[in-house]
Amino acid sequence: MRLHLLALNPTDSVTLGFLPAAARLGLDVTLLTDQPVAHRRACERSVADGGRLPELSVLGCDVTDFREVVARISALGPAARPDAVLTNSDHLQPQAALAAAYFGLPGKDWRAALDTKNKALLRRRLAEAGADAGADPVRSVELSPVDEPEDLPGRLKEADLPYPCVVKPREGVASEDVTLAEDAAALVRHCHAIRARRPGASLVVEEYLEGELHTLETLGDGSTLHVLGSFRTRLSPPPHFIEERLDLLPEPPQPHTEQVLAQLRALGVGFGACHTEYVTQGDRARLIEVNYRAIGDQCDIALADVLGVPLFEHVLRTHLGEPLPADLGARSGGRLRVEYVCADRGGTLEKAPPASDIERDGVRLVYRPLRAPGEAHPLHGTNRDYVGVIRATGTDQGRIDQAVEAFLAAQRWEIVS
């Protein structure tokens, strides 16, 4: 059986998650990407580190255009006809859904894929769904490429949208160019700055949702929707929103989990993996965004490990048309902390610890570098500033926290401006 996987830049979810899972399932894989050289290098590094990959073809394609995706797959001929088409990229969910539909394969509803990717559509869909569908609308205003930022303060007043507010690209990811605006002058300034970096991009201005940030991780086959878990997330101080730490909660919190599930149903979300971010305000769960794919930045790898669930294989099987089991057999009682080491300045990474795996006092701590010494990067104010990631698992949260803090205290990351 053949899987066609769409991707932009290489990610650990693909290289360390989906590709090894495809190998375990005996699938042949065609990876369509606009960055074939980068993917081939990532795969070579994975194999050199002992990773297992499937029978793999990496082909160049403008994966942002579903018409090019369909044409590229069709040109490969009957021998390479896909049995599944999927992606774990935020940017490519509608394209993968449309390509799967074209070839008559199981997949996500392309409308749901588009509505969750486009933050303005997301807000409108939930507002239209109303309270009867469990929706808790967030006030927002869209700024199209032809609209002037100077008109925004008046539009926010009409929408009864207070300051501070959050401005973000309508179809952005990973907190890139997501900024808190304290007042009208800051809002206009931030919009101009984002437009300078992203010419022609549409922006969304929405309520700043104060409260504790959580995620809900789900897995569905279109009929059954499983809740895998919920993380509590620590963010960097405003005006940026960098995820610095995630802790897996012992149980998904209520009544928030049921509210989030109701809103996902209203959006038509329920096939494959989904990573939803929301803020708790008392008994209310207020959505920030819905990422219709598996959680990334190695949280998906760690989550599969602590639950003892073949997460990536399950996602592949749903796209092959197989139903999920009624019980995933997830282990209970496991604890997980994911901590990111972030650069605090732009410059060259001069010193950093190597990859390591440590097991002590019932805690397994895995550290993986995300930059190599000698690499130079500017400061982005996003997860592009990650230098390394720590994944700590066990059954005692106190011991996990002690292990992470001890590791951080014993290591040094030096950046020279």
C-alpha cells in the first residue's frame, strides 16, 4: 500500500513520527514537498542516528496548490496510485483533504480543514454555530490586504473589542507574528510591522483571552473521537506568545473538555489527529485556535510514549480507511513534562549539550538539540528560537520536575551576538 505525504519544511513529526510508523506498517511512501533536498537530508540524519524509514520517494511539488498536488500524483501513473493522502502541516490540510477526495480516499472534510486553518473563518463558524452548539464566540476583526491599519481602532470600537488585543496573521502558525497590542497606536504599529514582513497577508485582531492555557489532543476516525490528553502550557511574557513548557494533566479538565469537544463537532472536526488550544476562564473554555493535525515540537512523540499508544500508526490507519479501536489501551498514571530551551538573543550558538537519554529515580529524561553549535540565527520571538527540547516522563510529577531542573542547572547554552 502506498501513502502520499504532503510536507513543507522537515519536522520531527514527519521524520521521527510518521515515516517510521509507515515503515512499521509496511507502507511505501511518496513524500511530496517544495523542499525535497531538506527532507532527503533530514532522512539521512535519521537513518544515521539509527532511525527506520519506509521505502521512500521524495518528490518536488508545489504542495500549497491542491491542483498541482493532484496533477503530480496523477502523473506518477497507476503503479503509484495512493491508498492514503495526508499531511501534518497546518498550511496543507485543505490541500491534502481535497487531494484525498479527488482520489476517492478517506480524509478530512476540506471545509473543516479550511475553517480551522483560516482564523477569521474559524471565528465566524463558531459565532454562527451559537451557544446551542456549545460555541463561546471570541470577538474578532479581520484586516484584508486592501484594508488600512489606521481604520482598525474604529472597527474595534464597533465590534466592542477592548484593549489589550491580539493581532496575528490570519493563516499563521507557531505564534509567528502573534503580538499583544496594548492600545490603538500599538495595534496600528504592529500591523504595519507584520505587513512589512508578510506583504499581502490578511490579519486578524481578536480578544486577548486571559487565563490558564490548555490544549486538548484528540484522535478520530470520523465516527469515534478519542481524547488522548490535555496539556497545561506556560507561555513567555507578552507581547509574544512562545510556548516554553507543557505539562500533561492527570485528566482532561471538566467541564472544559466537553465544551471544546462540542466546538470541534460544530466545526466538523473529528478525523485523524487534532491539537486544540484554549484558555480557561472559570467554567468557560474559550478557543484560541484549532490545529487539525498532531501536536508538534516533539510533544506528539512524548505523548505517544507516555500513553503507550501507537499514535502515528493510528493516524495512518484512519487515512487508510480503518476504524479506530473502541479502546486505545492508553496507559494511565503517566506524567510528562516538555521543556524548551529558548534563545534569549540573536547570534551564533557557541556551546550546547549533545543529545542524551537519562533514566534515574523513575524518570526518563530525553534531551534533543534543535540547533547545532556554530549555527547563527536572529531572534524571532517564536518557536524558531528553540535551541533544544527536554522530554521527561515518569509517574511522579515532583521527581520529573526535579530531574528537569537539575538538568537545566547542569547544562550551558551560550549564544554569542
